[in-house]
Amino acid sequence: MELQQRINAFAKLGAFISLFTSEELNKQDNIPHNDLFFDGFKHQMKLAKEHNGWFTQANIVFALNGWCLSLTESQLTKWTSSYKFNNTTSQNVAIIMAGNIPLVGFHDFISVLISGHSVLVKQSSNDKHLLPFLAKYLEHVEPEFKGKITFTQEKMENFDAVIATGSSNTARYFEYYFKDKPSIIRKNRNSVAVLSGNESHEQLENLSEDIFRYYGLGCKNVSKLFLPKDYNFDAFFNAMYKWNPIINESKYANNYDYNKAVYIMSEFNMLENGFLMIKEDKSFASPIATVFYEYYENPKALESILKNEAENIQCIVSKGFTANEIDFGNTQKPKLWDYADNVDTIDFLLKL
């Protein structure tokens, strides 16, 4: 199968996904095989929500909208144009996926297939409904994908390389278990924001998207703020207020109440507004409904500190702080060429 065939197939998949990128789902007759797959995927979305309380309709739709914008012929062509695919020998690549946000392993999945390899997928039990159905659609629009996509819940066997994502603890297990295979092993990372105190209301409102989207469960969610001394929190809390309805969602509210009780009983100092707590803490990983913060005095010294902590950081959100920063509100809107942990997945796959 030629690269252009694969691009065309993923572009058709993106067009199908576009039917599910708003709260109201509507069939469109111009989408190929819509009659066969629309109701089925709508049902899979329902199952995903019922199975995992964190996968709300809004969060599933948000994830699908991101993939709809990425899976276009122009974006796929731009992504693949930086590589040479001509000499790829097809390998069987295993993917062990996380399940913290909807379709979190989808980029690895399409990377393996766009590279000309076969894929063996082991999904998280938290996110097992959406991807297999999309894979069936992909096989339908491009029959040459049949036989190249396998899902399993059993022990993974007969693979040539592996991409595995998990916690820092499971990463150590992966590194030992797959020591004889070419691999990409991902562990826990968190994202941070560096504020100057001069941010506009719009910038801080955009930051709220980086904090609250997916309830803060993604590695791209901002869990830690770096603030100048004497930072005034009023503007920050005012900008967060648009997310106040989140406290009406039971799983989030339960975490908020539990963590608040722990902080109060432990006599920790923290600020809160009824749906978000912020606490001074040197850690990067904060609990749900909490954002940690730390003061800094010298931006250059802070930049050096964050470089030394690069293995623990997925994104740095800021404006004019560092070369690799992400603008406010964009952590959950990556391009196809924005690789997790800054490891070029396509380059890895083409060298197998």
C-alpha cells in the first residue's frame, strides 16, 4: 500500500469523525459509509461514557474534534512530508495504551499504520470502546488495512517493537520486560505554566482550558504554576470562574471534597473558590481539583531549573518565557508533529 493510499484513508476517517464533533450528532449523506457506521459509533460513544465516568460527552466530543482537524489530507501530507517512507520494511509494532483521556493512544496507532507497519494494540480497560470501531471504519474505506490491525487483551506475542505508555512504576516494568525490543517507553509527566503577573484576562481564561479540560487527567494538563513573588490571585480566580459548573459533576466534586478535607485536616495553607484549590507545593503532580504553585524570583534561573526537570515535564505554558513554550489554551490541541515526550515516533518507526 502506497503512502498516499494511507493518507487518503485517514482523511476519510477524519471526515467520518467530523460527524461527532458537536453535542448534536447529525448524519451527513456525503460521508462515505455513513449509513453503515454512524449509529454504531454513536453507540460506542454511549458505552464509553457509561463505562468511564470521566469520559463525558463534552470531553469525548472535544477529543474527536481535535482528531477531525488533524486528519485532513493537507495536515497528513504536511506531517509525512518530512520523512522518507520508501524503504520501510513492514514490522509488527505493539502499542500498550493508557486510558486517562479519550483516544489517548490514537496518535501512536496512526503513526504505526502511516509508517507502513502492522499494529498490535493492547488498550486500557478505561478506554476500550472508541478505537476498535474507528479501526473497522478504516479497514472498510481501505481494505488493505485488513490484517494489519489487531486488538488483544491477552499476553502480547509476535511483535518486533513496542510503544508503551503508563505510570512511572509500570514504565520500569516495561523497560525490563521489553529490554530486547526497540521501544518507546513513556512514564508520568505533568505540564506547568509560568506566569509573569501581566497576563490578560483572556490569556488566563485560556489557561483555564489547560487546567480543567479532561478534569486535569492528561499529561498535557497544567498541574503546577510558577508565579512571581507577591502574585495577586484575584485575576487568576476571576478567569477560572467560567469552569465553575464542573463542581456539579459528581466524580470531580467527590475528589474536590476529599482533597479539601485532607488539606484542612493536615492544616495545609491553600486558597480555593468552591471548585478549585491552589496550594504551594514543590511537586509537579497535583491531585484532581487542585493546582500546585511555587514562587520564583529570577526567570533565567527558573528556565534552568525547568530544563533540568525536562524528563518530568510534558508542556510549558507561557508567553515569552522559553523557546519551546505553548501558548495559553493550546496544550490539548497538538498538531500531528507534536510528539509526546519530544520523541519523534515516526522517525523511530521508520528506522525499525
